Amino acid sequence: MASPAGGAPAGMSVDAFLGVGTALVVVTAVFVAMRLIANIQTKRLLIDDAVPVVATLLLAGTYALAYISMKALFDPTSSLKYMAELATAIDFISGFAIWSSKAPILLLYIRLFGVKNWLKVSSYITLAVTFIIFFVGMVYTGVACSPGNKVLDIPFILNCTTTSTKIGVTLGTTSVVADLIILVLPIPVILKLQMAGPKKIGLFIVFLTGVFAIVASAVSLYYKWGSFKGTSNDLTSAMVCTVIEASIAIIVGCIPSTYSFWSQSIVKLTIYSRIKTAFSSMSGSRSRTTKSTKRSTFASNPAGGSGDHINDSSSSQYVVLGDANSMKSGMKSASTEVPLEEIKSYRN
């Protein structure tokens, strides 16, 4: 959670912070757009498709306010009231952004595995409990940090900072637990699915990308804990990890529709066909070159010693042929000398 206290935050520069955040939000928005297009094409656009759109907008708003807050921290003319208002706004928007980023995955579980009553109920409970915790935390911090008609003195700053860091750790812990639940929930269902091994592995990989969200939320919690204990003031890194966590959660919820978008739109593009044809031609050319090289090698070095002798132009012009039956019986027989050209003519 944001706090109006303190000087310039430690961590990356303001410009780097803006660049990283912009890239994350843009990539997330692209995946959300692909989800919407795919569901419109297949006429499966439902109300839950609006959730990742809202989550992305909240994510962009959170990062924009965080950037403005960082700029204000470096500006000596910024008033304490202005900083407190920014902190309150970031508190509410970031809380809703984190919750709404996880909601699409749970709603996806309900849509895909709704026939499993226990999974459906677990998803709804996770949605409800996390919403309550986040909402209460946001309100509690907002009351403590909202300037209103309060006297903006040292006790106000201390109360806001203490409350903000405590709630930050609480919500960070809730976020990690929620990510773990989201990761584990579909595993029993996927294991029992009647599908080919490769497809099942692919489905596992899709949902296991949530591990990255867990790592990001855990790192964010680490920085929040450091802020609470007074051992860290790296607000930029904590915010970046929070945005990474939210971005990954939104993207994972869009993956199934992204596959549909790829097969329905990208594959049908002319440029895709041209690129695929070009790669196929390159692959075929390499294959033919490899086979030609192998044939040349075999022709110059066939199995057996007599082959080398026949094809070697510098060797004798005659080949001695023996009677196979005589050789088998161990008897000595007459040998016949045959000109090499005749053998070559026969072979050709």
C-alpha cells in the first residue's frame, strides 16, 4: 500500500519504472483483446469476459497513479495533502486491480469445470473471501490515510504509514494464498480428464504458468514486509512485482481464448501462410541436401572392400572374379579376369 511519508523511494529510476509498467500493461491488454475477439468470433462472449477488461484498466490506473506519486516524491513543492490523496487513491485502485486480476481465472474454472460441484463452490468461496479481505483492508487504510479535514501533522503521517504497511502485509499474504489455491484447484480435475498425454501436459503447462504469479506476489510480499519492519523502502520494486503478479493472472485467464484466436484469425492470414510455406521450403531443402550428401558418401564409400577397388580410377583396370562354389568347398579353381569398363557398363 502507498504511504505519503518518506522521501524518494529506493529502487529503479522513475523512467525505468514507467517503461517496465507500460510494457506489462500493453502485453496484458493484447491478451485481453485476443480473448474478446476470439469469443466474439465464436459467439461465446459472456459477462465474465468484462472482468479482465476492468482488471486491465484498474492495473493501468494503478501504475499511472504510482508513477505520478513517484514524480511527486521527487518534487519538493508537493504538499503533504496531495501525497495523502494519491496514497488513498492508489490504495483503493490497486486493491481492486489485484482482486479483479485473479477473478478471471476462478471464473474460467467455473466455466470449464463447472460440472465438478466441489471446484465450483471452492472457486466462489475464494472469490468471496478474497473480495471481503481486500475490501476491508482498502477501507481501513483509506480511513487512516485520507486527509479530509484532519490535521496533517506527524501523528497523522505515522498512523497512515503504520496502517498502510500492516494492511499491505495482510493483503500480500492473502494474495499469495489465493495464488496457491488457484494453482492447486484444477489439478485433480486435469488428472482425471480423458485426453491424450500431450494435450494433458499442455493443459498442465498453461495453468502452471501461475507459478510465476506466485513468485511475483511472494517477492512483493517480501518488500512489503521489509517496509513494515522498517528494513526496506524499495517501493518501486514492490509495485513492479504487484503489477507483474496482476498481469500474469490476467494473461493466464485469457490463454484458452488466445488459442482460439490463433486458430480462427492468425492461421487464416495470408502472411501466416507465406511464412509457413517459406519455413517448409527451407526445411525441405535442408532435408534434400542431407539425403544427397548421404548418397554421395555411400557411393564413394560403399560397404565392402571390392567396391572401393572398382570405383577407384587409379587402381588396376581388371577385377579378378572367383568361383563362389569352389571357394565354399575350399577347392582351388581357375580365376577369370574381367575388364573394369565392362563392369561399369553393366552397372550403369
